[in-house]
Amino acid sequence: MDTNHADRVNLMTNKGQTIEIRLEINPRARRISLKIDSKKREAVAIAPHRKFKKAALDFAQERIDWIRSRLDELPAQQLLTIGSSTPLRGELHLIQTAQQGRSVYIDDASKPFKIMVPGKADLAPAKVIGFYKAAARADLMRHVNKHAKILNVQPASISIKDTKTRWGSCSSKNNLNFSWRLICAPTFVLDYVAAHECAHLLEMNHSPRFWSHVARCIPDVRPAKNWLNANGRSLHAIGS
């Protein structure tokens, strides 16, 4: 065990592999626990106080092979670089360099459709993410407005976030937040998440009444929920 750095520790698996563990001190935690941060692709040992640091690391060491297997199961990172393929509204697009223009645009003249990115190649990932965020905002505002009208509600604001785990959330002040990566999913999935968060403007829970509000917008949510269960982790790996 290497404890040279206060917040990161190297632990050894039974097969001699080294795994770096991030130690997180969280006073709100009730007990020592472990989690896999899929966005940063690392394991996190959580302790409620620094005095439990060794116990948290021992806890991680006892479960080191489980940690290794969970990290191995993470989907490969999908970088938004020139030449790579990435989904947009559920359909794969090829990222290519645009020879002219100043803005990212879609070339849908032939398949695969292309995301055309002007400028230097090393700036392409940031530009594609910016393009995705703008597209996500436009699509989500349209779908939120549709469902808000059905439910007779009005969100205070709509924000596009770079969230780690949630696809959407609704605050106590009626602010709706969404992951920009929803624009990568098929439109029926984004539509479901928009309806889900609009329903929270009426019910801040997942009670039968809440789901009845969702059903007023989308009678059958199973296809979207199943799609997210099957593909959500891969979606979170895009642009990480």
C-alpha cells in the first residue's frame, strides 16, 4: 500500500495489478463505502472522517478484485476527435474536418452523416461538445415546452449540464437540469427524460401520482427506460 499522497492510494490486486484508489472524506457519509466513478474511471473509497482513512482503505483492499472487475466492465471512452464516430439523436455520425466556415455543421448528403468541424484538429472535441450542448438545449426546450403544456406547469429555467450520473433533475425552485449527452440518444429517449422532469414539477417523488403525470405525456415509458438501462453507461463515456 502506497500512502505517499493523502488523497490517492495504490492498492494491489491478488494478481499483482496496481489500482489507484481515490480517498474521499465526506462528513455527510454515515458509513465507509465504495463507489465507481464511471466518468473519471476510478474507484472511490468514502469515509465520514479522516480518522477512518485506514479503515476505508482496508475496506477497499478487501474488495479490490470486485473493484478491478467493475473498472474492467466500464465502456471504452469515446473521444470526440476527428475521424471518430459518435451518435447524434441515436444515429452514428462521422466527425470530419470542414475546409471552410467557422461553425460546426451537419453534412447529411450521404450516410454516414458527418459532423463537420472547422479549424484545428486538437480543438475539435471542445467544438463538438459545444455543438452538442446547443443542440441538446434546442431539443430539450422544445420537448419540455410540449410536456409542460400538457401538464399545465412552467419550469423556472432549463439548464444543460455535464452530469456524471443523472440524465435530468428538478430542483425545489422548479429549475430543470439535463445532461447534454441526451442529444446522443434517440429522440424518444430525450423526450421521455423531458417528460419525467416536467412531471417532477407536480410531484417531487416517484409515487404512483408522479407516474400518472408522466403517462399523460408518454403512455408507454418502457422503451425509453429500457434503452437507458442498456446504453446509459456507454452514453456517459462519450466525450469524457
